[in-house]
Amino acid sequence: MITRLVAAILLLALSGCMSTPPTDVSVRTYKVSGTSLSTLERSLSIHGPAVPGLHGRAFAAVETTFLHNFEPTKYGTQCRYSRNGRVGLRSEVILPEWRQRDAASPELKAKWDIISQYAVIHEAGHIKISQKYARQLEAAYKRASAPTCEELDAQMTKLIEPIAAAHVAEQTEFDATDAPRFQRYLRQYGYSIGS
């Protein structure tokens, strides 16, 4: 069930214009157990994914790899990357799978479902940010040129550094400013953080 839910939400969240970079999204789950909020939280704190910069474990995470098929090619006196190349993403969304769901109260199940749905929306937000930087990287590859292919590769390394740094900064900011978004989402369903 969780894979179908993730697929449906990610399809809606990530669908966009034709300039959307090729994005391959898969889902990996980790098992948590408990029949109360406190036992679930304890299990999540042990088994949840480790996220850089986060103390403790996360409820969900996404691991994204940037991929490209650009090859340096000599055109006359200049070396350039192929114009039809693409920069794409391979993203793996990591979500909890609750083993004792059937034994839990209806209220706990409902709250779990709401938090799980938000986790998918949040991770889709991370993927959208990565797509933005994949477009920037692709544009940089297509603009780059140099007298030799060795110089082109060196130039590209320098061009990638600020794009990569901006990508990390925006992802970090997205997490740092998430609490109000999460709180608003919970309020739609009559919950608040800590309740």
C-alpha cells in the first residue's frame, strides 16, 4: 500500500513541464514497530534514516544521485559537450513500514497516515529542488566550451562547484524551514505537533 501511495503523490508532485529532468524514483522501506505513539517514536529513533546535519534519526529521507550522459567532443577548434545530453536524477525515498499497524488504535492509524503522507510530500519537495539544480547543471554542460577536452573537463569541475554548493544550501534551508509547513498540514486534520 505504501508504495502505491508514494507513487501517486510523487507523480502529482513531480509532474511538470517538458523541461523536467529525467527522474527515476524508487522507494525503500525500513521496519518500525509499536502499538502506541511512544513505542513507535522509540522505534523510529532507532531505525529511521540518518540525515546529515540532523541530530537523531529522521522519519523519512531521500537519497538523490545526479546522472548525465554528456561526452566531450571536439568541434573544429573547440571541445564541447554533446548538445543532446541530459542531466537526470536517481532518487530513492526512504519511508517507514509499520509492522504492528493492525493492532493499533484507529486514532493512531489515522495520525500515522497523515504524517506518512506529509513525509512523502516533503521528500517530493527535496526531489523538486534537485530537479532545479539538474536543469542548471544541464545548461552549464551545454554552454561550456574550451580549446581542448582536458580544459573543458577542468572548466566543468569549476562550474559544478557553486551549483553543488547552492543545491546543498537550498536543501538545508528547506529542512530548516519545514516546521511551519508541517504544522499547517497537521492542523488541516485537527492535529498539532506534540498532540
